[in-house]
Amino acid sequence: MKKIFLYFLISLVAATAVSKISAQPFAEEIAAFKKSDAVKFPPKNAILFVGSSSFRMWSNVQDAFPGYTIINRGFGGSSLPDMIRYINDIIVPYQPKQIVIYCGDNDLAASDTVTAQMVVDRFKTLFTGIRKKLENVPIAFVSIKPSPSRATLMPKMMQANNIIKDYLTKKNKTAFIDVYHAMVGADNKPMPDIFKEDNLHMNAKGYAIWQKVIEPYLLK
């Protein structure tokens, strides 16, 4: 009887643990990455692109940078807390030679109560978490992009970008990649023709701008 009870207890604990993991945001996408890795693990010493849907939807990112080996781990409409949550799942295992991050856009859009400083603090937590695990890997941050659908957030975006840029200048092996100013016109508004119909995600023309701005920062 004791053995039966013990078996039941162990099963219950295991089921609870699995339930908690599956209840995490974007758990299915992270599981899909792991399943893909189990079939064919990406090469080490590649460049890891990690972040939210602006990376996730860059489906031809490898073609955009033919001279480099790219691992794309953009997922969902993720925010910086999601990135922090999955450091050990989609960053550390790849042992990349460089990490390129795009995130923060969705943090500001989630609530009016999210300030630029909150985004900066979250980024610092992510940066510190990565450096604890991969202390010598160069890290590049792609600035939070402007978009027509989130034009009201542009002042916060600029503030967060500027503080993160200043923060990174004081850290070793870092880069701040400014796509923000390449995506606005003379009127300082987001160029409407570089976005899809949702006025949030970029079309091929928008990604062409990103390719041109980002490539000089990638490590050979």
C-alpha cells in the first residue's frame, strides 16, 4: 500500500511540474525549438538572433546574411521577461559566437504603466543573465523599432533606446544597432511603405533596411 501511495505521489509531482512548464507563456514554441534541435542541433559558433516577432517573422534571415551562420530563435509576441525566462532554453545551449537581440517593443505596448526605465531595467536583467552564463560572448541589441500602429509609444521607445545605448557603451563586447532612425522619414514618422497591413510588422522592404543596418555589426 505504501508503495502504491509513493508511486501516486511521485506521479502527481511529475504531472504538476509538467503542467507548470506547459503553462508558461510561449511554451509550445520553445518546445518546438527543442524538438527541432533534437533532430538536428544547430552548429556551435553561429550568430544567434533571439527576440520577438520581428525576428520570428524574418523567415529568410539566413538568406539575408549569406556569409554568416544564423540561428533564428525569435518567438511569438515575446517581451523581455519571456526572454529572461528562457535564457537556459534558447540562448545558452547554442554556445553562439554572437547574440543579437530584438525585444522591448511588446513590453511598452502591453500597458500604459510600462515605462522606458522599466524596459531598460528588464534589458539589464536579461543582459546580466546572459553574461553570467556566457561571459565572453558579444551581445548586440537592435533598437526598438518605430511603427505606425505604435506611433504614440515612440517617445518611450526613443528614451529606452537612448538609455540602453548608453548602458552598452560601458560594457565590453557589445553593440547598439540603431534601426529606429533608418525607419523614419524626414517628418520623423515611421515610413508607411515598409510595413505590412497591420502597420506593425515589416514587409520585405522593411527587412531590407534591417539587413543593411545590421550586417556591419555581425562578426565573421
